[in-house]
Amino acid sequence: MTNKEIANAFKYLADLMELHQENPFKIKSYRNAYLLIRKWPEPLAEKDQGELEKLKGIGKAISSKIVELNETGTLRTIQKYEEMTPEGVREILKVPGIGPKKVRVLWKDLGAESVGELLYACNENRLVELKGFGLKTQEDLKKKLAYYEKSKGSYLYAGIEEEAHRLLNQLRQANPGMRIDLTGAIRRKDSVLPGIEILASGKPALDPFIEKVHIDTDTQPACRGKTLEQGTTVMIYTCESSEFGSKQFLYTATPDFLKQFVQTYKALDFKNLEDEQQVFAKAGLPFIEPELRSDPHFLSLASKNELPVLIETTGIKGVIHAHSTYSDGINSLEEMALKCRELGYEYLLISEHSKSAFYANGLREDRLEQQWEEIDELNEKLAPFRILKSIESDILNDGSLDYEDAVLAKFDLVIASVHSNLRMDKEKATQRLLTAIRNPYTTILGHPTGRLLLSREGYPIDHKAIIDACARHHVIIELNANPYRLDLDWTWIPYALEKGVMISINPDAHSIAGIDHIRYGVYAARKGGLSPEMCFSALSLKELDAFLIRVK
Ligand SMILES: [Zn+2]
Ligand SMILES: [Zn+2]
């Protein structure tokens, strides 16, 4: 082991012990060992216990640990504390810039057991009220966590979208006359991606935007590197301009999509086509949007000329599912409403957390009354824009909703979501949702699996049973547009549409900035082939009113 590795082991041990509130003197001595060994001028691994003990500042206890580290690669004490600490919490501990004292509060008081859960909690302003935290600490932590997540090799679409487009423009400017475009997963707008993929007709000059890691002119991608801006992985594919269309088609499709395409059109030669449109023309197909090239289902639809007209961001008419300072949002109700109106939406359906969500300042009945009063006042002021009275009602363990029927009946509509006890088995979790779906007051099922992309899988549910029940009870399913959720997963949209279940693209905004998440929901919904007719949040206010009269 190098001195640095030995030193880091002591730091890790000190962190773990501090996390578990162990003896401060021991912790201090391990921290000192870290500082000392890190800068020790000669390699300690070459010394035996006797020699180590004589060194200034390294006593008996530390020297025997150095020997143990050298022999076993770890320490028994480290293993002991590791066993007492969930894996995700150990990972949080590794995020640079968060000390063990803070990690302990986040773990014990907030219940955060992974980096993703913590990041999500930041986005929902859960840290503001924690002891020793505040808005500034929360924002700071959010940046550190996002950076850490990104460095792990997979990216959220929302995390690299802007950088990808900036990079594309820079490369185009630096390489005039060359065709350069996004390709692969980022062109398909996949929710989770391996990085930025780019196709160029020729070998583009990459300086000073990309730090090259690997270059090989014979294989694809020809270059693998990192952006200098954010360190995002970049893959550059190169081709002749005479085959740009063929290659763009090839790299944009997923393997499944491509496999079916090749099988169906094996008699045809798609090489050396300059434009992608030529590929489709040759196959006798209408152009298939890149978003639809993840799922071969849409290739079948294209061959029957039955491709859906896809929902667009401009097609969303109202902001459904948002929080204000009444529960855990950052902006006031009025600020939220004004922003929605400014952005051109016709209505805001405000849905605070319900009373069981004590961690999110959920609303008791008296505060509901108070909010309704304010809504009535604002509606007079803001007309024809309208705020609708909703709630994000917790689905309790047994599947029941969080208020008496008499209260539920007063909402314009109810969104029912699971927020607690996420670790149920499939059978139980499905039953819990089915009960909530059967409740006559449920209009929208919120984020059906509770997943957080790149960090929490979400509880296992029987998607088909849930969608079937929604069809039977006329419940709309949310596609939560928060880029960490995108839940319902788009792959289930075709089945939902087949059953006649509408999808609502909801930002779940906790601030005015969060309203913009709607577009990520739209991107995901397009991948599943959602059309404006089947999109609930594409209803105009007039249509929504008519709908609400119908369901009441
Ligand atoms: Zn929720
Ligand atoms: Zn919510």
C-alpha cells in the first residue's frame, strides 16, 4: 500500500466512527494519523511493526493498524463499522465536502440512505428544516451530489442536455463544412444515458472542448473523451459525408429496433445514403422520430402507417401537480400561479402534500380551508387564468387515502401517491395501489413506482394489473416529469394507450423553476408514443372543466 492509501484508510475509519458517534479521542488520533502519514517522506509499507512504533507521532496502536492494512488490505475495525452502515450511506460519506456529522443527520433524521435519495430530498427542500442545515447548505449539497452522481458514469438526460447542445454548436463552429450531429441515446432523448454521442462526417477538431481519453481511427466510436466543461463522457463517431444518413440511422437505433429493421428489410441495401430520410424512403416508411427508435413496436406501427402524432411541449395546457409554501415548495401560491400564467399555461392545479406527510408539511383540514380561501381570492385577480384545488394525497399502507370522504369530495380532483413504506413486496405494493385506484375520489395516480433514476429502483408493481385497474376505474396515470422520476416509465405508455388510459405529464414542481420539468416529461412521453388526445395535461381549461363535471 502507498502512504496515501494507508492515510485514506485512517480517514475513512475516522469518518465511519464519527458517523457512529464513537470515542472522539480515538477519532482524533486516526485523523492525525491520516494527516501525518499522507505527508510522510518515505514509504511506510516497507517498515515492520518495530520500526513503525519508533517513528515520531506513530504509536503502538497506529503502527499495528498499518501492518494490518499492509497484510490484509483493510482493517477489521473498518469492516465492523461498514456492517453497521447501509451501503448508500457509506457512499454519501464518500461525496467530497460532506462531513460525517452532517451525513449522520441526513441518515438518522431525514432517512436518506443513498446519494440519489438525498439529492431528491434536496430538490424537495427537505433539508431546509434540518438541524444545522438551511437553504444555502441544501443548494451547496445539491451541487456536490449532482457532481458526484455524474462522475459515476451514467447521466440523466436533464443533466447533460444543455452541455450537449453547447458542445455541438462549438464543434460545428470549429469544423465548418463538416456535418456534425447528436446521435445515439441522447438523440433518442433516453432518460438515462452513457454520455454525449456525436456523429461527424470526417475527423473533427476537438480542441479545446474535449479532453481525449482514447482515439482509434479503425473502430467506432473513433474517439472517447471528456468534455472540458463538466467532464461528461463524449463518444465521437466518424464517417464519410456520403454515408452520413446511413450511419446516423445505424447509431440512433437501439439494438432491438435495429434488429427488427434488419430482419424486415434484409433484401435492401441501406449503405451510402447521405440523408437519413433516404433510409426511410428506401424502406417505404414514413420518417420515424428518433425518440421512437428505442422500441421496435413503433417500427411495426410505421410499416402500417399508424405512427402516432406525438405530444409537444407547446401542447401542454396546464400545470398539474405542484407544491407551494403551504407544504414543501419554495415559492408562494401566488408566485407559482403568476409564473404559470406568464409561461402561457391556462391553469395551475395545486396539489400540496396531505396531512400524513408530516416531513413535507402536509396540510391539515384547517390549512386546506385557508388555502382554498386564498385560491378564491387569487382566481378573482388572475382570471381567466385559474388555480384548481387539488391535493397529493398519501396512499396509506392499506391503500386508503389520507382524508375523510367529506374532505376528499371538496377537491376539484385528487392525485393519490405513495410516499412512505416503499419497501413492500410486489403483491402488497400492487394491492395497496389497486385499493387507491378503486377509491372513487382518486382521479390521478401519482408517480406509480416511486423510483428515482440512477439511485432508487422504486417498489415492484404489477404494471399490467395497475393499468387495467386504471382503465376500469377511469383513473389517469401520472408521468411525473421530474427528471429523476419520469415515472410512469415510458415503456408502459403503449400498453396504457391500448387500454385507453390517459397519461398526465405533471412537473411535480416545488418551485417556479420546477415548472420547466414539464419538457422532460414530454420527451419521455414521446418515447412511448403519447399523442395530445391521450394526454390529460393537454386539456384546455374549458375541456378540463367539462371533464370535472363529468366525473363528479
Ligand atoms: Zn409525490
Ligand atoms: Zn408532489
